[in-house]
Amino acid sequence: MSDALPDVTDLGHGIGVIPLPLPFRSPSFVNAYVVQGDDRTVLIDCGVDTDAGRTRLIEGLSILGGDPVHIDTLIVSHLHPDHVGMAPRLTSEFGWTLLMHRRAGTLWERYNDTAGLETRTRHLAQRHGVPSPMIDPISSLGGRPSYMPMLHAPDVLVGDGDHIELGGGRTLEVLHTPGHEQAHICLRDSLTGILFSGDHVLPRITPVIMFDEQVDDVLGDYLTSLNRLIALDIGLTYPAHGHIVERGTARCEQIVLHHDRRLSGMLDIVRLGPRTAWTVMEEAYRPHLTPLEQRLALRETVSHLEHLRFDAQVGRFEENGVLWYRT
Ligand SMILES: [Zn+2]
């Protein structure tokens, strides 16, 4: 993904996009979308909390011919800091209502619990065979980043199939698409049929599907959510990162294929003999990952191995507190 921040653009039909800078190399920006109906205007996603992000957002709104007072609701696609990070600042500064999927009604507390995430990651690393000297670098987060201040409970919770009314008959239909994150939603615009896909469907990169201790088969949830969009035959898709996807269904099919390949690659590795998730990760991913990349890759490896186990393609046994997978 290129480092240059794309322009603020009026996409027509009352939709504008404001790419906001992120303090990461990839993805380097997040797309905030403004959607205007006859009665109200909403913003979808808001980026991390930085002065640069706030300045760009206000600038972007003015380029699109609006300002913060025209917006009444901030809809957030899911509970990751590059989407919800600036929500506390914006909702308190401008009085916007924060709307999310109902699972965020409890998960926001977990989002605030940085120490808890560290503890869970350490436990996961120990259980899945990470060598002792690697456990600290993989699980320590070095404190809570300033770009993700503490969140409050969302003001409005929605469920799958709900319609967010924008006036004049225009609605955004909520599609609950768990996988990348439990509370993830996509939104379908009744006026244009365009899908705001959050991180569920992205161009060029695939969202990381990380093992989640609260979910039995997180990859299964993700694939089910993708197949649902394929069945809906989605077309024009506006993602949270990168550029517009013309054929949403085709992109969903590519992502399903990507995971099929990764699953069969990991199955082949486990067929060679019992493996921990750590050793599968070392064999399945490119070498020389940073500790952060290792943390993500380990969680993604576990989500794939657990999916294979859920599918009865691999088994699991425990030895001295460490989990091993075998066929
Ligand atoms: Zn994201």
C-alpha cells in the first residue's frame, strides 16, 4: 500500500471519503466515509486519535462542503484502534452519537484492558509452544498507545438486519460480519447498493484473522461472513483501507481462496508430524518477522489450526501444558 495519503474525494450520491493518516507502515491510512441523507449525515470510522488525524478530518469535511456540526452519528465498523481510536475525542468534542454492533456493548471494556490483552497473549504464547526467551517480546505491548484513549460504551447498539435511517427513504443496512473482529459490521446503502466493508473485505491485503479466546472458530466465522456477501452478490465496495473495490464478490472469492491455500499448507505441515502452533507458524510464514508480526502470525496460525480442528481435519493433545496438533 502506498505511503501517500489519497485525496479527499466526493464519490457522488452524497458519499465522500476522507483518508486519514495512521501511525503504521501498512495500512498507512484509513478511509472515513461521510454519508448524507435527507435528514442526517453520518461518518463511518474515524481513525486513530492523533492531532494530524483530527486536523485532516476537519479539513476533509470542509473540502466536502460540511463541518462537524452536520454530522450526528459516528458509525464504527469494528473495535480496532484504527477505526474507533478517535471516537472518544470526537464524541465529546462534537456531541456525536457513537453507534456500533451490539457485541461492542460488552467488548468495549476488553478494548480498554491493555493489561488483560498482555496477559492473554502471554498465556497463548506459553500454551502454543513459543520458546521462553520469545514470550516476553511477543506479549509485552509496552503500555497503551496514546492514539487509542479509553473508550466509553457505544450510545447506540445495532444488530444484523437493522436499518440506520438517513431520511428520504435512504438507509444503511447493518450486516454483522464477525471474523476480523467479533463486533464487525458492513453497511449496505439502500440508495446505491454500495457496501461499506470496513476491514472485512479489503483490496490487495487480507485482514488478519486472529485467534480470539472467546470464539470457538473465528476463521469459520470469517469465512461464513465472506460467503454471505458472495451469496448477496455484492458489487461496488468501499473498504476501510486502500482503494475502491469494483467487484466485491470477486474479491471475497479471492480471500476465501487465500485462506483455503493457507489451511491446506498448514495441514500439510501437520501431516509431517505433531507440531505446536509456533512451529507451524515458523514453517508457514516468511522468516525474520518482528515480535509484533510474530504476535499477529501466531494468533493467525492458531485461528487456522483451530479451524482445521473444528473441521475434524487435525487433532490436538497437551503435553506439559503445551498444545500440539497432529493429523
Ligand atoms: Zn483496520
